[in-house]
Amino acid sequence: MNIYRTTRIPPIVCDSAEFDRTDMEQGALDSDLHLNSDDRNCLVGFAEQDHWFAGIMANFGMLCNTQEGWGLVIGGYEPIQLASYNVLDHFNWHIDTLLLSNAPLDRKITVICMLSDPEEFDGGELELRFKSELCQPVLKKGTLIAFPSFISHRVAPVMQGVRHTATLWLTGPKFR
């Protein structure tokens, strides 16, 4: 199983999304809004549920689900989460689905779009870990990456500049 897949859209498409970052706040670790800057330190905000960019991200996630044979049942998606990682901001190892939650749906596929140029920051690498495989895909501005939400991943600390991303989660019925 390929644990992730990438593609690239023109960076100008990312710029034209014009996401509003004025109401961003410290990111929480789960739906109960637990804050712990040792585990996660970055600013997050959300785009409107019907933002047009979500269609691009969702379509890529669905394509990956089919072509990579993940076979996950998808029924919708959450609003795009915007994240800004400043110097020393990071997100330690985690998965994006809360398997034991009481939520009616589980996150099934994570789709991330890199909104920053590589020259705008140092560090901040996305790393994926599945079984004994550790991957560090190269993400340039406009890169979309999709992976099953149960894949462990992290964002290494940013050492200089600011790293901006948009994340969309495709959702579906609870894992069994």
C-alpha cells in the first residue's frame, strides 16, 4: 500500500484562494479543545464550509482513495483548516482520526496543500510514519498530499520564516 500520494497545482491557484487568516488562534489537539504547546504549537483557522478550494482538495483525496486502493468509505468533508507555523512552531506525532470518539463520522483521508514557497521558511518538514516506513515528502507551494488519516505524521519545528498550509479531512462512517 502506498501510504501517500502527491500532485501539484499551479501556485497561482493557491494565491487566488485568498484565505482569511485574521481569526486564527492557537491550535488544539482534539475536539475537546485541549491545548498543549509541547505537542502542538501553531495558529489555526477555518475557511467557509463551501470555499471553492475544498472541491479541488476533496477531488484529489477521492482520486487517491480509488487509485491507491485505500478503499475507504467517504461521505463528505470538514471545512478547510488553515495553519500557520512560525519559528519553533511544530506538531508532534499524531493521527488525524479519533477512533474512540463519540463523533458520528471518522476522518478517513487527510489532504494537505502547501501554501508557502520553500524559500519562505526553513524546517517545518512533514514526516509520515507507517509500520517501519518513515517518509519525508518534499512539499513545494501548490503541492497536494493525501494519506489515510490513521497514518502517523508530524510537522517538524520551523526554524525560520512562516509555513502556511490548508488541510481538508474527508469523512465517512465510523471505522469498524
